[in-house]
Amino acid sequence: MNQLSSELLSSEPLTPLDISHRTFPRRPGGYDRAAVRIFLGQVANEVEALLHERQALRGRVEELERELDERRQAEDEIRRAVVAAERIGHDLRENATRQCELMIEQAQTQREAIDRDSAARLAELEAGHQARMAEVEAAFRGRFADLEREHHTLTLERDRAHAERTVYLERAFNERYAELTARLSAVRTEYTQFVGQYRALIQSFAELSARHLPAAEDLSLPASPLPGSPAVLTLDEPGNEEGQAGPSRDLARLEEQQFV
């Protein structure tokens, strides 16, 4: 018992092999050895698994410690890089500030030069524009004067042509009017003579008809036409056949033309 207790209380760690090969003294009425052996096997397996896990955890811890050291080193390097970057950035800012100031001075100088050139160019363009405007105005005034003279000349020519045309038309109208008036007078004279001759002919024809025709016959003699009214004969006259015009028709036509 004392030997077993001393073995169990020893400081050396137990291995799965120690657990699986552990033996116990025999006593009457003790535990089942097979069951104890099975349990010891299970305990040995679990201890072995725990040992493997602890070994893996130790490896992971060592790996993490290495990563931590590497990260610490990297952090130191980053810190040094940040410090260097800050110093470089400060230098760059100072350099950029100096360059910006120089660029601003150069830009101001260039702007002043451009302003001077622009002012000179503007004055030159303004002078050229004024000269061109003076030339254009002079040309316009000359052309306008020419157009006014041409317009005046054309107006005079148009008025003269219109006056000549008016005189020509009036003369032609007067000549034509005199001609037509003379012809109308001649026609009226001829018409008066014709009407007299026609009335005399009708009167003689009526006398002859009354003298030679029997009194029993009921014949209607034509009435003597009055001046200015159309006369239509119903007796047979020369040229009164179908398709021909007799004296009465000619007389009616002449009277119609006269009064129209």
C-alpha cells in the first residue's frame, strides 16, 4: 500500500503507456481486473489525445509567439517607417511649400507679362478695328451716295418714261377717239339716209299694193317702222329666203348697233 501510494504520488507525469501497463496488487473481493483494464485503456487513450492536443497547443503557442515577435519587429519597423515618413512628409511639405511659393511667383510674373501683352494686343486690335470701321464707314457713305444718285437717275428716267408713255397714250386715245367719232357720225348720216330711203320705199310699196291688189283680199301691210325701233317684214323681199338677211334685218341690226 505504501509502495502504491508512493508511485501514485510521484512527481513524474503519467504517460498513456504507464496507465495502460499499470498493475495493482490482488486482494480478495477486489475489482474486476478486465473492467479495470478497459477503463485504464480508455483513460490512456484520452490522456494520449490530451497529450497530442497539448503538444499541438504548444506548437501553436510557439508559432503565435513567433508571429508576435515578428509582428513586434514589424511594428517597430513600421514605427520607424512612420517616423521616417513623417520626417520625409515634413520635408516634402516644406519643399512643396517652397516650390508652390516659387510657382506662384512665377505665375504672377507670367500673368503680369500676359496682361501687358494682352493690353498691347488689345490696343493694337482696337486701333485696327477703328481704322477698319472708318474705312467701312467711308465706303458705305460713298456707296450710299452712289446708290442715291442711281436711284435719283432711275426715278427721273422712270418719270420721263411715264410722262412720255402718258403723252403717247393720250395722243393715241385722242386720235382713236376722233377716228371713231368721225366714223360714228358717218354711220349716223348713212343710217339717217337709209331710214329715209327705206320709209319712202315702204310708202311706195304700200301704194302699189293698195292699187294693184283686190279689195276683197284681207292682206296685212307692214307698218312703217319708227326711227329707233327694229323693222321686220313679213312679205317676200329679195334676200329674205332661208339663210339670207333682208333689208329689214339689216335695218334692225344697224338700229341695234346705233342705240347700243
